[in-house]
Amino acid sequence: MRIFAIATTLSAALLTATAAQAKNIVETAAGAGQFETLLAAAKAAGLAGALADGENLTVFAPTDDAFAALPEGTVENLLKPENKAQLAAVLSYHVLPRKLMSNQLPGGTIHVKTIKADGDRLLSVDKSSNGVTVDGANVISADIVADNGVIHVIDKVMLPTD
């Protein structure tokens, strides 16, 4: 009986420790150290909470270098309060409302719906022997698992087109 009680206590402690270590998408991105611009933009657009609290999300996350490669002044302009809707549209274009792991991608091209910021948007995802691209952005690191979804690191900021 005593061994059972010890085992039960140990199991509960391990479950608590695992839950405490779990990180959402925002915490996972912050810990990576290469998404400061993305996180600042998500906060400015009012989307950080949705990325932290949403479930089964896929984020195609541009690195700080990807944001730096945009034309001069683009990021600063998007971060202005009056451009919040435009910023939200750009960031929403990088998020799927479902968890999509790289091993779920068939060879060739598929089209997937993004979360809605300003209507339905489709991303073109292409998997070939050269790797995976998403609307022309290269996936440079895939399947970074968070407790509420997955992050795929991309090398450029994708801009939605009309």
C-alpha cells in the first residue's frame, strides 16, 4: 500500500512538472531568440493572445532576418497603430487554424487555408526533394512543437495578395 501511495505521489509530481514545462507558441518563439520582430508585431496587432491561447495552430514564423530583408521602413510602417488591421492581415497569413506537421505533407503542392483576418486566404505549400516552400518562403526548420501547435521557421515574410 505504501509503495502505491509513493508511486501515485511521484506520478502526480511528474505530471505537474510536465505541465509547468509546457510552452505555448508565443513562449516557444520567445525562447528561440530569433523571432523578436514577429513577437513585437503580434503584440502590436493584438494577436499575441490568440497565438498563446489558440489550439492546434500552425505558425510559419519569419525570423528577425526575414523581417530585416523587407524594404526599409516596412516594419516600422506596419507597427504604427493606424496600420493595425494591415499588420493583422499580414501576420494572419502566416497562421493555419490546424496543426500541420511536415510528415503530413504529401509530395507536390497543396493549398491550405489560413486563419481569417480579412477573409479566406490560401497558402501554397510545396514539398519536393529540395525541401518545403510556403508561398515562396523556404522552411528552414520544421516541426518545433509547442503545447498548442507547431512552428515552422521560414526565411521570408509572406505578404498576402488580393
